Amino acid sequence: MGYPHPSHSRETVVLSKYFGDAEARGLKAWRDRGGYTALEKALGMDPAAIQQTVKDSGLRGRGGAGFPTGVKWSFMKPDGKQHYLCCNADESEPGTFKDREIMRWTPHALVEGCALGAYAIYADTAYIYIRGEFTEPLEQMRAAVKEAYAAGILGTNAMGTGKTLHVHVHQGAGAYICGEETALMNSLEGRRGNPRIKPPFPAVAGLFGQPTTINNVETLAAVPHILNNGADWYKQFGRPDNPKSVGTKLFSVCGNVARPGNYEVPMGFPYGDFLWELCGGAGEGREIKATIPGGSSVPILTAEESRGAIMDYEGFIAAGSMLGSGGVIVFDDRADMVKQIARLARFYAHESCAQCTQCREGTAWTTKILERIAAGQGVARDLDTLLSLAEQMTGKTICVLSDSCATPVVSGINKFRHEFEAKLKASTNVVSMAGAGGAPARFAASPTVA
């Protein structure tokens, strides 16, 4: 599969410039395109100076959290300990597929970003943790790492500087939870991929108990461009009135949309223009009903809210959602929002590691109730039960998988309550489960669940 880039004249291509260019995958062709010049420059700098440049650029984590990358790197000090860099390439968020394309088309961009990032945090070893199902990206990344070692870019004498830089590729087993940074480290260590309680934070005790930094694929791929062109160059992309969100951002677009795919636009781009102009809207004869702008774990926006939103961290928060991972999911006027939300909940229930009671039980109950409503078996009190469950699932677990399930449910009920109510049956069908297993009365449900 390949496609030319840019796909629209209003895109600002930086990371996606060579998407679709199969020749760019090889080392020679990549170096002809400027590859590894940033790493060569970085190896002649003090790591603290690299940290400051990235901090000055305003780059924020592109995996969803949006934490300032340079600040995260500055937590790592030259303390004489073994440090590690982990690249989170376990892209599992429904609706998100931009990291996959970086690895498919420009694998050396990520190798360079990992090597550069490792050096900047006083580490000599980086691990790229790739989602198990990503067979083609895995193949491309392994080939790129092999080429980099053969050329002397990586190894005990990286680029002839006498410095050691190692990059290892690790294939995951397809568990969504391993996209959580501490679960990822557990998996790398050969243990069950359960999130860890924090503190201690990874920068203090991470992989193998040593100071560790975890960054997203897109974040690390952006760093060489910043080193080559400078912090001010990177900060030019964005809204002049919002210095907190700068640079370009990759957005994955899927669902009921005329032109799905990956798009790269500057922070602050109008979301309405993005959806209706770049992506072509919902297609001929259809209208957009709703969108999810940042992957399935962020609040749903109505079409009206989407039309006026701004595509950066603060802009999406102002609109009532979040930038997240940049996975845009579009629903047209034919979409049954109850069924779509139930489908998302089912994913989170399946992927829960079951470590926390609120997540293990909450995601399962949420899914059962939503599927019952979708099947026309629901009762009036189900909506209050779902909202009560969501409250108990939010902010009370080790990681945010439970929150991720609750978020689209709450926003879906708030914004499309009429669709839920249309499916509800008369409340006379309610039966109490208090005597069957001791469930609280608020979990009253029909016999189909009991």
C-alpha cells in the first residue's frame, strides 16, 4: 500500500514528506535526503544543550499526554547510572495509525530519533517496542537498525565518535495495555504487561530498575528536524496566540469520511476546514454527525462542535475534547451512536489487564449494559447506572484504561441521549440483582444480564 504525499495542498509536510516513497526506506537514499545529519551534530554537543534545544522548541509528547519533551528529558541527569530510552511504538489506540506509517516509510527517521534521544538523556541504549501485529513496520525497522549498525552509525563507535549507541527492536504480543509506559517496561523485562504504581516514576526507577525515558514514535521522529533547523523554526508552526502548542502534527482519519488517511498540519489548524475540506466531509449525500478527534479515549464532539474547534492541545480542550493521539474517527448521519459507543467499550473491556477492580468490573459492566441497550433490552435507569459506573471508573485506577472506557460513554450519553432513550424499554422490566450475587441496587438489570 502506498500513496503520494502531500494529499492536500494545505498540508505542511515534515514527518510525512516521504510517505509513499519506498526508496526512502534504505540507508543510502535516506542519507541523500539529509538523514543522520542531526545525530552527527548531536554527538558533538553536550546532552544538556540538546535537552535545552528541544525544550526551547516547545515539542510536546505526541502519544497523547502532551508533556513537554525537553522537560521530560531534563529529568535525566549525568549520575553515572545506566539510563534507557524506550520508544513506544505499541500504537493500539482505536482510530490511530500515524506511528505505523513513520515506521513503514521512514524507518531511519525513527532510528535516528531514538539514537539522538538516547544520547540526550545520557543513555547508550534505546528499545523500540513495536506492536505485535505491525508485521511490515517491524520488518522495516529491523532492516533499518541492521543497516545503521553495518554503516557504523550505531554500535560502540557511533559515527566514529568513540561513543556507544545501541538500538534494539522488540516485538510486543498485541496487548493494548502495553502502550501504557510502565506496562511496556514490564513487558520488555519479560513480565506480565501490567501497569506499575507510581511513584517511583520511570525517570527514577524504570526499565530494569534504572532511570528511563519513554517517548512516542512521532515525538522522536520530530527531534532530528528540530536539531537540524532550530527551535525557532519548529515554533513557527502553530497559532501566534498559543505558544503552548507548536510544530506540525500527524492526524489519522478513519470512519465515515470521504478521504481517510494520514494528514500532517500545523498546530492550530481549523478542525472544520480539516474535516470538510482536506478530508472531504462524510461523502456524497451524507452529513457528519460526530467526530472523535484524538483516538477513542477522548470525548466525542458533535458536528457543530467539530466545525468550530481548533486542532491543538488547548483548542480541543476548549471545544470539550482532547488532542490525544490525533486519531480522528468520523461518524456520519447513518451511525448508531449507541452501537458505536458499545463497540468502543467492548474493546476496553477486552483489553483490561484486570489488575484494578474498577477497571476489570467497570469496563465489563459498562459493555454489558451498553450492548443490552443497543439490542433494545435496556431500561430507564441504565443511563444513570452507566454514569455512576463512569464516575467510579475515572481517576481511581493505576492507569487510565478505565478512564478511557468511561470518557466516550459519558460524552455519548450527554450529547446523544435521545438515541439512547429511543432504545430504552419501559422501566417495568427492571429486576433487582441485589439478591443474585449481592450486586448493589443501582446495578438493577434485566434477566438478559443476570
